Amino acid sequence: MTAADGVVALNSASSPATDADAVSDKAAREHRKVRLRIIAMVISIILAHAFVALALHYTWMDDDNNFHTSYLSFGAAILCFVVFSVCVGMR
């Protein structure tokens, strides 16, 4: 038995079938993660635009030329934009 035989014996301890299963499981987990991120991005950007539209709808100007708006809607829109940005920037 030579040193090369020992290396072959050590490398053959893990079968190619288990390596392929591990790779496919990892790929499936990554695929699920990407799919959830895309769903979260789409929902958050739609909600952000809806909240901006609501804030603009409830914005009005009084007789003294002062704007009054719904800051709750603007805050929700900013929160949705933050969620969108985090989903885009994740690895």
C-alpha cells in the first residue's frame, strides 16, 4: 500500500451520492430564501406606494397656506421602503 492508495481511500469515504444530496439540499434552501426575499420585496414596494398614495390623498392645505398630512402613512411608507432595501441588500 502506498501513500497514494491512502489518499484514495480517505477521499472515497464520502460517497458521491451523499455529496450530491448535500449540494441539492443547499441549493433548495438558497432557492427558498431567494423566493421569499423576492416576495417580500414585491409586497413591500406595493405597500410603500399605497401608503404614499394615502398620505398624498389625506394631505390638504388650510386657509393660512399650511400643509396638513398623515404622518402615520408617511412613516409606514418609509418602513416599507426600508424593508425593500434590506431585502435587496441581503446575501
